Amino acid sequence: MKIRTMKKFEIGDEVTVLDDSFSGKVKGFKNGKIVIETREGFDLDFEEHELVKISGGGELKSLFSSQSLSSVLRDKEEPKKRSFVKERRSKKDEFVLEVDLHIEKLVPNKKGMSNYDILTLQTETAKRQLDFAIKNRMPKVVFIHGVGEGILKAELDFLLGRYDNIVFGDANYQKYGLGATEVYIKQNPNR
């Protein structure tokens, strides 16, 4: 059995296509062209100068030195996606403590609680969360109190008015509606 050859290539040689991104094995020769079978199973015809041998006799046989061959192969690779680094703010600036003061969120069952008990629990929760935010140097807290009759909002305003170094007002309407108060905590850098 004689293996057919065409100058530099033999049947069974692994080759890569210079101006494209695929490779395969030499399957045969037809009309002065080399027929290769791609890794996907397609038969394609190429001129001899369009192919580079990547295996066969143990060494690379091509018009190129091994260094220039590696640069040609590198050029054929798919370009890597560029990564864009977004400017990031510190996590403290991004974090907003949201405290929902609805009684259903604070206790599993409000049965047996008077209105006074409910309001006391809500204001104590607000005070505890605000103290936590101040202690941990959080820049902003949002208290979600709901619209209702406005009693909790009035108590919350009274509580917040007793603190120095805070500014408060209605929270973002688009995000919270009318039933939320936003508190900005002025941080003391000397602490």
C-alpha cells in the first residue's frame, strides 16, 4: 500500500488553514488541491499554500519557522473579549439599611397586642436599628412605615428629631411610595 503525497503533505497529516479558524486531517488529493476532513466532519479543498502541517513526522513542516507559525496560529484565535472595569464606590456608600416597621414583619402574631404595644414595639425597633446604623457608620437608613393614619410616622419624626447628626425626610417616592422615611446619618470623621 502506497501513501499518496503532494510535495509537503501526506494522507493522514494534521493541518490547519492559514486564513481561517479550523483544522483537520489530509484525506486526499483532487485536481491539484488538498482535500482535508475538518474536525466537524466536512471535506474541504485547499491549495497547498493555504495549509500548514501541524503534525505528521514529529516536527512542523511548513514555510514558516516554529516561532512565526505560533504567531500565525495565535492570530487565528478568536479575540478575547475586553473587560471593562466599572468604577466602584465603597460598599458602605451602596448599602442602605431598610427597616420595615409594619407589625406583621416584626412579630409572627399580633393577637393580644394593644395599639399602644404595637406602636411601642415599632418605635423601639426603629430606635434600635438607627442606633445600629450609627454605630456601624452606615450612611443611610430607610424606615418603611406605611401610609395609614400617620401615627407611626409622627412618632418616628419625634424620635428622629431627638438625634443630632441626622437629616430625615420622605424617602424616594418611586421606590417606596408615600409610606417611608429616609434618614441620612452625618458621619463624624474624628470617631
